[in-house]
Amino acid sequence: MIAALAGGVGAARFLAGLVRVVPPDDVTAIVNTADDDEFVGLYVSPDIDSVTYTLAGASDAVQGWGRAGESFRTLDALGRFGEPTWFRLGDLDLATHLARTRRLHAGEALSAVTAQLAASWGIATRIVPMSDDPVRTRLTVTGADGQLLELAMQEWFVRERCEPPVQGVHFAGAAAARPAPGVLEALDAADTICICPSNPVISIGPILAVPGIRRALEERRERVVAISPIIGGKPVKGPADRLMRGLGIDVSAVGVASEYASVCGTLVIDALDAHLAPAVEALGVRCVVTDTLMRSPEVAADLARRTLAAVA
Amino acid sequence: MIAALAGGVGAARFLAGLVRVVPPDDVTAIVNTADDDEFVGLYVSPDIDSVTYTLAGASDAVQGWGRAGESFRTLDALGRFGEPTWFRLGDLDLATHLARTRRLHAGEALSAVTAQLAASWGIATRIVPMSDDPVRTRLTVTGADGQLLELAMQEWFVRERCEPPVQGVHFAGAAAARPAPGVLEALDAADTICICPSNPVISIGPILAVPGIRRALEERRERVVAISPIIGGKPVKGPADRLMRGLGIDVSAVGVASEYASVCGTLVIDALDAHLAPAVEALGVRCVVTDTLMRSPEVAADLARRTLAAVA
């Protein structure tokens, strides 16, 4: 059995590789929900949707998020009514948000709705939100006038295009959140716990901030293997560099290792970063070097195989 | 000043003609909301939308309801998730329902939201729901097994295609509903009150069932003129015949006159029904005969002109 801590696109691609090398129903993905937000009254869960659409084979291969063959007719029509349209909700994607929101309002838990939607796609892998309780990433940034202000993750990432410098991050609600049903059980039962190649600060950070999850990894540290999302000093995708730098974390596989050292016995880094292996191991983290840039599902499957072998 | 009691498509076409012959901002449309319902968690107001889209020049000219150039990508995608898709919510139409639902959930009144949406379209005519309080048409029908059951309007009209025979109609919530802000004021201030060519039972019936509205018309009966929606024993559109027959009302201009006799001094009927004029007048309702089939906006404008002249 495998448990995987997952953020968005990078995690989704890794998981799609993983389920090519192990039976899909041996895998439980524990997914970040701290980027969840509400738009035009709809509950949007970007990381759960990236994982779900990718495992369903329905994701947009070019941009990595959202659905293949997407259109934006409803969103464009919303502009007339003065509703914000900076968060690009597609017509196909809206169906997910409508179905999810209706069920949440009817009193169902996010974990139950997530499982139903995954089942609708015929996905055998268990996709579980880190928590059914609301946890929200809040970024303290420097505004245009030099004053500090607080933004929700999507406001900073999408609306402000990651431009305001980040001074701090906190996960509102984390202290009171409980792991969703099945999360601790999956971590306990796992032969291997993967930390997918996701943003360590705002994708994996919130998962570890849910009480009980960090300790579950610490107790099984030798079974935990992470894949560095930083290659050659840059994230493959997304704003990890801006966030890590803003928080004083080295934007490198070494910085990732320092973030994960207490929960993770092994780090997989890219061949391009082979020279950093001694620095990673100096932090007490075993280092495995391989090709980590997931150009295709085949490469992702190779990476998954190497990752599992690293802690076998 | 003109106040108009309005249902859906027939009313919308009449109003589009009316605003060609009088200044649009002299007109207040008081619209039926008893067909409103919730689909996938969205508040849908079919008659308000038909009137709004038509006055905006954005309605689908062929089917009469919904928006021109509509598509159904979100709805089709909802089918995968097991959500009901029999109510055909289009992608453009969804923008209206999303904006409205978000604002209603934020605590705004339906009348305020309706005014905002109309303003977004640049509509000068006032579009006012009959009430901000929920009134819902409930039909008692004979089910397939011969047993009586109760259906919401859209369930009977769209999902069941008007097939189950109707035994009775009631307007749940009507007794406790208050006219929306501006309704009684518009009826008071109007030189002419039009009852648009709408279904007398389930479009005009609920408006008259809101306490205070029927009396306002009774008190000004000589200023009230209705247009028969029945031509040659058939409704131009919609299920008025099935409903009228089920309730023992003659499916004719005479039947319409008998329904409206207490609130309406004048009835406009089609030239095809000229032979019914004596029977209409026998009910104490003055009868005007003209062409009432609104084949084009020009014909609708002629009809509006004749209607206003009838009580001038």
C-alpha cells in the first residue's frame, strides 16, 4: 500500500506515473485543500481537481490544470454582471464545482463528495482531502504602496500573478482541523509514503500542518520518500521559488531537504542537481539521483519506479 | 405610466412590442415567480429571465426561452456526476443563475438582484418580481398508476412534458407572501394595467394570489386590459389548454374572460375568435378584436398600441 501527499499539477503527473507501476487501488492520494476557495458562490478545490482530472485522463495536457477541450462561455457571460472573472472557471470544470457545491450545501463532507466525483470518473485510486475542515493558505505580501496585506492563495497566484513579494505564510484553520476519514489509516497502512513533487511551502506545508499528519510521517520517516520539485534552482511549474525565497528557504533540492528532513528519510533529486547530493545527505536525508522532469507519462512511471525502489 | 402583469414568453413578446410604442421607462413589468425553482443549487427564475432576455434583445428567437447562441457544455458535463439534467440550463444562462444565486445567498432580495441584472443589460423598463417571498406552483396530477401526486411546475412542464393530467393547482406560500417593493405603487400609479398574453392559471394566477394585488386590480378594473393567450381554442405556446381543461375552464377567449372578469374591464381577443365577442361581453367584459398572434416585433407593437387604445 502507498500513501502520497499531493498538491496540484506536479503531484497529479507523478500519481499518473505511479498508477502505471502499481495497482491503482493500492494508492491513496492525500491532497492539499488549503488552496480551496469560493468563486461566484461555488466551492473550488484546485488540487483535488488537478489530481482527479489527471487520473481520469481528462486534464488539459498543455496547461496542466483544468479539463481538456475546455471553454469559458459562462465565465465570459458573468463579466456582464460585474462578477469577478479573474479565476478562469471553464464550462466543463463548472460542472464539477456545481455538483460539489450542491452536495456540500446538502451537508455531505468534502471527502465523501471527492470520493463520489472520483468514482464518477472510474478512478480506482483513493483521492482524499487532507481534511474535511476548512484550512486556508493566507499570504502576507508587500502591496504596491509598501504596506503589508494579506491575500488568499488564489488572489496572489492568479489575480496578482505572484507579483507581490511574500513575507509570510500561514494556514488559517489548520490548528483546529482534523485529518479527513482515512488519512491517518492510509499513512499507517502504507509500505511507502511518497511526498509528491509539489510546492513544499503551500502544497505539502498545509497537509503537514493538519494535526496528526506530521507526527504520522515522523514516526515512519524511513518509509517516507519525497521528490524534489526544484530542478536546477527553479520549480518545474508554479511559484515555489518566490515563496521559498520569501521565507528564507534555499531554492534548491537542499532547501527542499531542509524543509522535509524531520518527516522524510529519502529525497529523490534530478540528475541536473547531482552535485547537491552531499549537501542533502549532510542534512541526514538519503539522496537518490534520477531523471525527475516528467516530460511524459512514461518518464513519470520511471520516476515512480525509482522512487518506490529507493525505500524498498 | 403602465403596469403589466407578466408570465414568460408571451408576456416577453408583448412587452417588447409595448416598449416600441411607449417610453420603456414608463413601463413596470410585474413578473410571476411561482415557476422559480432550484437546480444543482442554483436559483432559476424562468419568467423573469424570459422577460429580461427578450427586452435585452438577447433571447433565443426560435425557441422563445433562454439566450440566443446558447450551448449546453456544463449541463452535459453534469450528467457524468449523476446530477439531473432534464432542466436545460445553458452555459450563457448559467451566468445569470450563478450571479443571482450568489447575491441571494449574500442576503439580497430577489427584487434587488432582478433590478441589477436588468441594469446590466441596459434595460430601462422596470422588471419586478411579484414578490420577494417564495411562492411555488404545485400541481396535483394523476400519476402513471392512477394515484394523485404533487409536482412542482418545472417537473410537470419540462421533466414530465405536461403529460400527467392536472387535477388541481395551488400556489404554496402565496397567503404569506407580500408584494415586492414597488408592485402596489406601480399598480396605483398606472394609467393602464395590462395583463399580458400569459397562462391565466399558472402565470397570472399566482400574481393575483399575492395578497393585495388582486384587490389593487379590482379597484381599478376599468383601467385593466388583458390580452387572451388563447387563439382558436389553443394556446399559442405552452400548456394553458391542459391546465384550463383540467380545472374545468373553457379553453377559449371566453374561458379567459371568465377567469379575469372580476379584475379586468377589457379583453383583447384575436380576429379568429371574433364570433366569441358577444359571449365575452355577456360576462361584463368589454371585448376588442384584433390580430394578437405576435409573429414579429412589429405585430407585437401593433397589438400593444391597440391594447392601450382599448382603455384610453
